[in-house]
Amino acid sequence: MRSILFFITLFMAGCAYHHNSIDLKPYTKLSSNSMSILTPNSYPNFPWWTWQINTNKIIAMKRHIPNMMSEDVRITVRIVPQDEMASDYLLYKNQGNQMEERIKNFKMSDWEKKNNAERGVNYVKQYVDFIGGLKCGTRVESSNIALGVGTKSYQTNCTYFDNQGGAKNIHLGYSYTYTNRGTKFEADKTSSTTTPQAMQKQFKQDMKAIFDSLVIHDMDREQMSKEGLLHNKKYDVDTENNVKNACE
């Protein structure tokens, strides 16, 4: 029990404390070589913060909303090797609803089930999202860390043809950590009185603001359109709740 309490103290301190950072006003533009986003405008008195506004490979930002939750977003881009481009796993060229079918039929291995249990993962869901005009695969894990602390972590991957004749994969990692049952973050005065459902809704609305602002600078839009890989759909905050298949 003592080790768990020590871990939570460090965890919460890490969420609430930062240095050498840049506070971000609403609609601040963050850029990497391949893309840019805008910061959301919710809770402007509790700004997001980052280490660098313009980077080569990664866009990262965090914030803590007192007596509620902490949010964390990291967006990276990698070049897809030629051997991966040849597979139908990434771009699903002319594959119709194959992405949906693969996600629907996904089965966890015994090792993954054991690993999830050891990490306190309550459930895992996988589904399709639309971000930046791309069809993306998302995996979400919900965990109870210990003693009234929980987290929901999302991993989304989207792939596109770039204007150099290759392909790139966007990895979006975004999560929020919250407290309940009287537990509070170290820097907070009280524990959260916001319901888990309301916190999730606010978090998803923040992510929608970010994802709807996403601009990909080096996408070959002509080729993507020709291959039927551009979609006139935006990120839906309710997609997760409407997915029936949960990999438990």
C-alpha cells in the first residue's frame, strides 16, 4: 500500500507541476514539419502548456483543470517503409470496409488479456475515427490506477500519401487522468465533483477542437482523392459510445 501511495503522489505531482514551459492561449498554433493544430478555447483560465511551439517531429501539450482532470496530447509522424506501403493494412486501398471488419473481428491474445489485467485495464475498445479527412483506427483503454485515480488513454493511427511519393503515418496519443471517491490531485483543493461521463465529454470536445483544426501540410491530396482515401467526415465525440464491440 505504501508503494502505491508513493506512486500516486509522484503521478499527481507530475500532472500538476512543470517548468521551462510555454503557456498557450486559445487558438495558439502548434506546428511540426508535416502538420499544425490549434489549441482549444475551453477553460481559458487554465491554459494548455508545451515545451516548444514549432518542432520537427512532434506536437505535444498538456494541461490540468483544477479539481477535475489532467489532459495530455502527443502527435507524431513517421515515414512508412516501402514494404509496409505494399500491405493493405495501412491505406486500405480499394478495400471498402476492411478496416471496420478487422477492428470488429479483433480478438485479444491470452498474453494481452493478462497484461491488461496487470495494468488495471477495465476494458479495451477499437473503432474507426475520421480526423483531418482521413480514416483512422483508434484503440482506447480505460484503467483504474489505484485509490480513486483513473485514466482513459487513446491511440489513433492515420496514414496518408505525402507529396514526395511516399507515405506517412500520424500517431495521435491522447489521454486524461481523473480522480473520484475523495481522492484529489496534489495541487488541488478538493477532489472532483464532476461525473466521469461529464469529464469524458469535455475531454472529447477538446480533442474534437484539436482534430478539426488539424492541417496536414505535405499530403498529396490529388492522389488521396484519386484513390478514394479522402473523407468528408469530421471527428465524432460519440463514436466510442456507439461502438458495440468491446474487446474485454
